[in-house]
Amino acid sequence: MTLEITMKPLLLSTALASCLLAGCSMEPTYQRPAMPVPNNYPSSSATTPTAPDVSADMVDQDWRVFFKDPVLQQLIQIALDNNRDLRVAAANMAAARADYGAARVNLFPEIDLQGYAGRQRLPAMSQQPAAGLLGPIQNNRNTATTFNTYQVQAGMTSYELDFFGHQRAIAHESGKLAAASAADYQAARIALIGEVADAYLSLQADRTLLLLAEQTTTGQEQHAQVMQKAYRDGGASEFDMRRSQTQVDSGQVDVQSMEIRVAKDINAMAVLLGQPLPAGYDSPRPWQAPLLVDVPAGLPSSLLDRRPDVIAAEDRLRAANADIGRARAAFFPSIALTGVLGVLSGGLSNLFTAGSGAWTVGASGAMPLFDWGKNRNNLAASKARDTGAVAAYEGTVQEAFREVADALVTRDHIVPALKSQAELVDQSQHVYAISQERFKEGLDNYISTEDAQRSLYGAQQQLVSLELAQAVNQVNLYKALGGGWRQAPAANTAGLAKASSPRPLAATSR
């Protein structure tokens, strides 16, 4: 005969537990700290003091909109798909989300199904419960007894009623830490985009400097050959001849140094991409004005709210605030429910027959009396961590403000510097051309021509360096503004797990 098991006692206790989930909370009311920075960034005469229209100009900039160079776009996409550090950040984010899911389930009763089968012998004149939660008390007064026990039971054990918000505080803290991990991933993603852009710009600039060094050295070698012939013909001194050769040797050293820098740039780029550079990319291409979208002037400091590291710092502050609630709840009683329903029999064949059903429902409570200051110290530690989280949040905001302010100041002053340097290169080219003509006509010695060539070479190098600095500063401003300049209340975490499933791309050697 099949046993009809009624679940009413178990369902009743579970429903009661669920109704009591909306207890009180011991968490302090969260108050966001005021940003310890001015409302606007420092401005100069080159910066428009009026903020642009948010709806028109402060659109959320996808990195493909900001970085217009198609080659750079390809490299960034490869890095997003393959970079190992970004994969680590994605794994950490996934782990934090899983931890949050595990913390949330403690808010609900856990129903377990258990089975037991055993054989037991009790000596005479003894009293002992049989194995299993539902087992009866066995009384043996005259002779030893041997018996079997079989049971199947389902129910919840020690489910804590969250009257004082202990479990909710733990779940809240875990949720905020998961949100902070998602923001950390976003910050790592923006940082990687910026690093690839910086590496790309540095590689292009160093290739241009290498080309300048090779061209200059070629010109110096030609001059040295002229001076050697003039020396053999008695038209130049040994001093001038050897001086021209020193310039050749110096130029060759510059060429080798730039070769080293280019090779290191390629190696660094390969690490960022997570694979060798694509085929054909190792061929030099001329330096040009970087295809980057400029950031509008007059930005408010409130845009710092959208930076992932600022968002992560505030999420950790909220987690610390929730941890205070957990520590406070430890001072109050804890109440746990137990509800078990099952069948029990001394024989396996009778386990599911009529009359073998059994159930138990119970409640237990505990309240700390003497813990020797454990809860008090835990609460003090939670408050101290909250104080540290406030300081960390404010420090992150201040550092973010400094990064944006530095980038804006650099932008204001590097443009006139570039203009002056371009004029210097133009003038140096004319001086060098004139000095060559004067040397050919015998109006000047070779020293003047060498000086003019050296000045032109230095001016050209400085121009490339300033153009690189301007482009890198634009990238830094892009990163400092959190990957764009739209005002947004929170980071967009859609599709953040993309890096956990990288897309392999074909690549060749350098």
C-alpha cells in the first residue's frame, strides 16, 4: 500500500518563514559624501567657460566614435577579444556575481531530501535514540536488542528568520561588491583601450623618428664623403673631415636606438593584443595627425560620476555601510525554524506503507549574553572600514579630478606649443638649405652646415614628440572622463562578459 505523504506542516512553516522576510534593517541610512572637488575644472583663456549642451554635444561616445583611425580600431578590437588581463577582470566580475547569488539564497529556506538506512544494537538496561532525526527512543531494560532503521525525510533545518536584517545585510553587501567588480571590469576595459591607443601612437611616432634618423644619417654620410674627398684634395682640414665623420657615427647610434624602441613598441603591442600583430602591420607608415575626436570644452566636474573607478569606490562604500548592519544585527536574538516530513520504518519493505509517516516542526532561539566583546569589536571594525571606504571614495574622486584637470591644462597649452614648433621646423629647413648653398659656394665652412642640420633634426624630433604628446593627452582625457563625456547615473554593464569568450583572430609575425 502506497503512503500518501501530506506536506501541509512543511508548507505551513515555509510560508510563515517567507512572510517574516520583511523584518527590520540595522543598516545605517546611506548618505553619499559630497564630492571634495570644485564644480568646474580650472579654465584658461583657451578654454570656453560655458559648458556645452549635454543633449547635443555630450553624447555617450563609443570608442569607435572617438578613435577614427581604422587601423587603431582593428587593434583595439583584437585587444578586447584577447587581452589576458581583461579576461582576469571578467572572471573576477563573474565570480563576484556568483558570490552575490549564493548570498541571496540565504534569504530563503533550503529544502533538503535525506535518506538513512542502518542497523543498531543496544545493550540491556540502556536508553538511547535510534539513528535519524525522526527516530524514536529505544528502551531496553532486560536484554540486548538489535534492530534496523530506514527513513526518508524532506524539510528545512535551522532556517534563520531574518527579523533584524542580518542575512539581508550580507546579501546587500555582496550585491554592492558585485556591482563594484562590474565597474572594475569597465575600468579595465577603458584602460586597455587607452593603453592600445598609446602603444599605437608611440609605435607610429617612433617609426617616424627612426625614418628621420635614417634620412639625417644618409645626409651626414653624403657630407662626410664630400669632406673626405676635399681633405684628400687639400680643400678641407683634417679637423673638418673627422668632425663630419663623428656626425655619421652619432647618426648611426640614433638609428640603432630607434630600432630598439620600435622593436620594444611592437613587443608591448603584442602583449596588449594577446597575440602577434596582424599581417602587414609591421610595414612603416608615415606619421600623420591622429584621427581622434576632440573633447568639448567647459565640462562640469559632475561628469566624474560616470567614471567606473568612482562608481566602484561608491559601491564599496555602500557595501561597507551594509556591513555595519550585519554587525549590528549580531547583537540581537537569532530565531531558526526546523520543519521535517518523512517516513520511518524498521523494515525496508514497510517504509512506504500506511502508518509510517512522521513529521516534526520546531523553533529555536539564541541571544548573545557574554561574548567578551566580540560583537562590539566586530561593529567597531565595520565602522572603521566604512570610514576608510569614505576616504577611499573621496580620494578616488580627487584623483579623477586631477587627471581630467591635468589633461585639460595640457590641451590648452600644447596647441600653441605645436604651432611654434612647426614654425621652428620651417625656419630650420630654410636655414639648412641656405647653409648648404653657402657651403657649396665657399662662403661658409662645413661647421655651419652641420649646426644647421643638427638644429633641423632636433626641431623635427621635437615636433613629432609634441604631436605624440598631444595625441596621448587626448587619449588620457578620454580615459579620465570614463570613456566619454555623457552625464550618466551609473556604468553601463551590458555585455561585460564579452571578454570571457575571446574571438580568435588570425595573426602573423611582425
